[in-house]
Amino acid sequence: MRIVISIVHTKGGVGKTTSAIYLAAAAARQGLRVVVLDADPQGSALLWAQAAAAAGEPMPFTVLAADMRMITAPPTADLVLIDTPPGYPQLIDAAIDAADFVLLPTGASPLDLMRAWPTLQVTAHRPTAVLLTQVMLNSKLAVEARAALEDEGVPVLSTPIVRREGVRQAFASVPRDLVGYGDVLAEILEAITEEVPV
């Protein structure tokens, strides 16, 4: 069974590409066949994979530049992760419609949350959860952000992604320390399993 996870936020700089690469690495480590579809015209995921290959460290999964056709008919794999761009409503809508699950990464500041609400409205017809990213350790902001989202009935993954310098430096390499993304993947797969009727 192929699972499609679209990583969506209409704002840039929230960790969509990082989440796509790290989730793909976590899934590949479990022996899943993984494809990352880079739908962002900036091509950050593709550049990451190309730079890693050039450094002699190819990714253990496939990264492809994706157009609308590929998004609406994703390639065969156990897991397809779609990395979406900010500011391209048609691509974002297509990725949401193709998804079994939508992941919305966001920072925990009030401004970040304010910018997440419009995206949550667009994803309302698909199973969606928020992933708090770039969280400072022992941050009250993260606790307050989680409470604000959950008060509105928005699912928030229990594993936050803590801000770490190693994540910023991981570009052009295969992630080794999954910094919590293994747990994030497990949560998402469990949520998808619960959605699928037996």
C-alpha cells in the first residue's frame, strides 16, 4: 500500500524541506521504499540530494522534481513525501488532494501560529496534524502554542522538533541523528492506520 504525506504550509522557512528529508531518512531506515517529490520551484530537496550524492553520500531514497502531473499521480513507493512550495496555491491544493495525510510544520511563536491558520483551513478536508518545529528547549511558547491549537481542535504531534545547529548543518548529507523525526513518522503512520477502515 502506498502512503502519501504532503508537507504543507503557505509560509516559507518553517521546515518543510527539512521535514521531508528527515522523514524520508527515518522511513528508509525502516526498510521502506521512499520517494520525495520536490514540488518547490526552488528545488531545495533536490539540491540537498544532489549535493549529498556529489559528496559521495547518496540518499537512501529517491528525490524527484515534481510537476502537477506527478503530484496527482505519484510514483510507486511505500511512502511518498511531497515537499510543497509557499505561494503556489494550485500545487499546494493538488498536493493536499493527493495526500493520505497532511503535515503542517510551524514554529511556535504567535506570529507563526497566526500564519498557520489559513493553511489549516485549506487542509480541513484531509487528515492533518501540526508539527512544532525549531522549538527552543523548555520553551513556554511551545506549550502555549500546543494548547492554543488543541483548544481549537487541531491535532498536534506529540513530538516537537527542537532547534539544533546540527539540523541546519545537515544539508548535503544523509541525516544520521533523526532529531525526533523517527517518532514523528511513527505517530503519522499510526494516525493513518487509524483512519483506514479495516
